[in-house]
Amino acid sequence: MNDVSLAPTPEGVAPVPDHVDPALVIDFDFRNPQGMEGGDVYAAFSRLHDGPDIPWTVRNGGHWIATRAEDIKWVQESHELFSNREKSVPAGQMPPMPPITFDPPDHSRYRAVLNPHFAKGRIERDYAEKSRAVIAGLIEELKPKGSCEFIGDFSVIAPLMIFWDLVDLPYDERDQFLDWGRHAAGYGTHEQRIAAFAAVQNYLGKLLDKRLDDPGDDVFTAISQWRHNKRYQDRWEIVGMAELVFFGGQDTVASQMGFAMLRLAERPELQQRLKDDPDIIPEAVEELIRRHALSCTGRLVRKDVARKGATMKAGDLIMTLNPASGIDPKAYPDPFTVDFDRANKVHNSLGNGPHKCVGQHLGRMELRVMLEEWSRSMPIVRIDPDKPAPTSHPGPVIGMNHLHLVWDI
């Protein structure tokens, strides 16, 4: 079992190392960025594009930030220069979770355990229609009401029902699971974070023992059986893999759905386009994912390297600020505008290189099915002018706080 020993979040301003050019130093906290007055985390992050491409911030212990699409891609692909062994910012906030906290070639043996369960063919064959039934059912419940708070009434519920069916977890324990997830992500005190990781590890350890004795066809069964592999080292490996799956399925698709619906509600013509031309939906999915990268993760600099005036030393920490990638005006014309006909929808939102998101096909399928069913069944929806305006929040995975919608019935 992992030893839950996490470093506390550094407070205040960290000293600037001698090798950092003072012209590159900024004061930026990804959990509390300046410019959040309007409640739009992307607008707040975009302010970084007015400064150096790879600045050094004095917050969270001090670290570099890759803010441009081309640099984020470079960092995420260059595992020989940047290690995933330190995935969190600040450092020491995450226990080992193979494969995401391992580098090639070690990464590959753990990835091979997960890949078959998240392969595109399996997702489409085994879960697309199940997902459609869940999403269509929720839509039918909402439709006669004429209004909803989309985050709490739909975008949190649908992905969890789908994902926990895939991994065979009890949906009636969702409130406890979500509470652990929030605290593990750092929304709470340091003590709550440690307690959440300890509780999850204890829960998953028992679950993996049960799946070994009573195997199914799910990913937790596959993880439990890793202990029979000749390369198995210790129990922390299987618990860490299970933690990655457990936390990875909680918030990313919910956030994507929330931001996607925000853009549709802001522009009814996009909704009408999906109704009139449903064949465009796969392109719409990629454009919405391009626009709404979610994760803010770290890498450990493995060897000295210089780029764009930033002299990075081995042992430094660098953040790939993915939400800034899709809104980079150097990479995309008019980047804040959702354009289903955009010629270049290639993005970094789901990672690059060997650590590309293992759940990417599941996430794409869920977003696609939501757009298909929503545009088929729902009237044009609007942001409710009589309720609080929609807002988003920063953090390791950014997301929507609330989104009040209204429609004619």
C-alpha cells in the first residue's frame, strides 16, 4: 500500500533561483489566478499570453509554466527531457499512480494493463449504446421542466453513471467518491487531502482483493491480476493504477460537457447547426475539446535545457498549462470562438506522446453521444437570465461551477 505522505502546499512567494532570468519572473497561482473577476478561468489564463512564453512563477514553490501550444506539445512529447515522476504542482502532492507517474519504458508495462479496457473498438462496441440510454434518459427527465442547473442535473451525473458502470463501481456511493475526489485534488485542507488519499487507497485495496477472488471483465479485475505478472513488484503498483482510474473518471468528462453546453447556450445558432447537420458532430466534438483543455499538470526537468530564453535546470518543475493551449492565438485564429468548420482542430487537450490520455476514446464518445441526443431531443436552450451567471473555477482540472439553462416547453 502507498504511504500517504504528501508535501504541504507552500505559501507565499518562493525565492527566485539564480539561473532564472528576472525578466521571466511573474506572480501567477494556477489555483487563484488574477483576472477571475468575470468568473472565466480561460480569460484569466489567457492573460499569460501577454508576457513571456515560458515564464517562472514565484507561487507554489516556484516553477516554470509552458503557456503556448507549441511549448506544451514539446514538453508533453519530450519525456527524455521532462519526467512524469513529479506530476503535481507544487511537488509532492500526488502518490505514485502508474502509468501516469512513470516514464518510458517502465510506463509501458502499466499502460498495457489499462489499454484494452479503454480501446476505441471496445468503448464503441460495449458502452456507446449504454451511454446513449443513460444520456437519453436524463434528457427525457429534464425536458418537461423547462429549466435546469446543467452541472448538477446532468453533466456530473451522466459521466459518472457511465464510467462507474464501465468499472463496476456502485453508483449509490457517488457522494462519498466525489467527496474523496474533491479533497484529493486539493479542494480543502492538507489534512483532508491526506485523509482522502488514505481512504481511497483503503477502499481500492479491498476492492482489488475482491476482484482477484471474484474476477469480472472490468479494468479493476485486470489491475488486480497484475500481481500475477512476473514484473510485479509491490502492492502499491496495483493500488496506484486503481487510483488513477478512480480519480480519472470523476471530473474530466463532466467538465467537458459543462463547457460544451455553455458555448451552445451562448450561441443558439450552434445548436441549430447540430440539429440541421448531425454529421458535423464529430468535428464539433474535436473543436469543443480544442477550446476546452482542462488539466494543469507538472513535469520534472530531467536535464538542463534552454528554450525561448528560459534556462531550465535539472530538478526544476514545469507546468503544462493545457487550458492556455487551446486559446493560444499563435496556434489558432480567433481561438476563443467555437468554429465547427475550423481547419486546424489539432490540439494538446488530451496530452501528447506516450502519456496521451488513456480514456480519450471514452471521453470523446460520451461528448459525441450527448451532442447527438441533446440536439435530437431538446429545444434550443438559453442561459437563464434570472439566475446567477455561469462561472468556472481554476485548479488541477478546471471546470464549471454552475450553468443555469432555460427553454420553451
